[in-house]
Amino acid sequence: MGICIERVPTRGTPTEVTMSNIPALRFPGFVGEWEEKRLGDVGTFKGGGTPSTEIKEYWNGNIPWISSSDILENNIHEILVSRFISNKAVKESATKIISKESILFVSRVGVGKIAVNKKDMCTSQDFTNMIPVGNDSYFLAYYFLANKNLLIRHSQGTSIKGWV
């Protein structure tokens, strides 16, 4: 799946319509065509994980850990952090530290919620997290938010929808 903000139909000969990678509306200072890129070219992906709640030492640290209920609908800026885990939890479980300014996609329970984290944190297994490479996290997050129906359409499952 490539991403391109807008492909504008242009007229060639009277019977020919071509697609242009130059948007109809541009901000000053932006010139040339949009580049179409594959998602793997604009970032890397990391899943999340949930440390065992039965091991108390995992849940007494200072590393923010979030689940899908901590992300608000249609709001990429606000994350409601209420739980914290320890370094031991990160070392001994499937959870991973997601670097700040990554894009957090809820990819299972609550598919379509998206946020950008302002600090390093961990996420539950309900997330697929994108760490942008040389790209603007907020630009990409707004792009995906505007096209979240695409994400929802690609989810599968009967009781728990998610990406595969």
C-alpha cells in the first residue's frame, strides 16, 4: 500500500485522462510532485505487549504503558496514561519501548484510533506502532486519521477485529 496525498486527474488528449502527483492546492514554498512511497519506506513497525498482571514488580515502575482505551477517538494529541511498568517488565515480556513521536495505531480492539506519543512509552498488544524514518509524525498521523476508514476496512475477525 503506497501513500500519496492526492492524485489529480489531468487532461491529455480529449480521450486521455492521466494522473498527476501535483496537488491542485499547494502551500507556498512547496514545489514539484508528491512522491508515492510504501509504508515500509517511511517508517518501521513494532507491536506492543502486556506484561503479566500477576507479577507485581512489573507494574511498579515509571515507564508509561497504555491500552486502546487510553487513546481518544479522532484526537492524535491526547493519550490518557494511567498505568506504569518497570524496566523488568520490558526485559521479561513482549512489550517494547516505543520512541517518542511515533504513530500509535490501535490495530485490534478499537481499530482506527491513532495518536502520536510525546514521550517514550509502551503499548499493549492491541497496537501496531510506526516509528517514522525522517518524516513528520503529525503529518502522517493526520493522513491516517483522515483515511481511517481504510484501516477499518482492512481489519478482520468476528469477535475481535484487527489487522493481520
